[in-house]
Amino acid sequence: MDPFQIVKTAWSPGDQREVEDWRIEKQKGIDYDSYRRVYLADGREWIVAGQIMKPDGRKFYILECTG
């Protein structure tokens, strides 16, 4: 079972999602294109738009869909 299930399945440019830092760092379900500097997930391209720290100490990256 995937502990980070996403209910939304249709993404458009400008949409944002939060992804735990360990998923980005270990590329769990996400690939990185270093040439274009974008993450690839769910058939879309994503850039890091920011990051937040939850009260319990977990760090999340905010990814924004670019196409």
C-alpha cells in the first residue's frame, strides 16, 4: 500500500501538490530530468515551487505542474 496516495488524478499546468522530502530525495515514484531540471510524475512535468515544514517536523516540497 502506498502511504502517500493522491486522490487527484488529472493535473493541469499551475496545479500544485505537496510531496514528502524523502520521496524527492530517493526518487520514490518520481524521476528527475537533470537536463531540463524538472521532476516527472503522473505523466506530467513538475518544478519545485517551495518547501514547508509541518509541525511534526516532516519536510514537504511543493511541486508545481508545468506541463
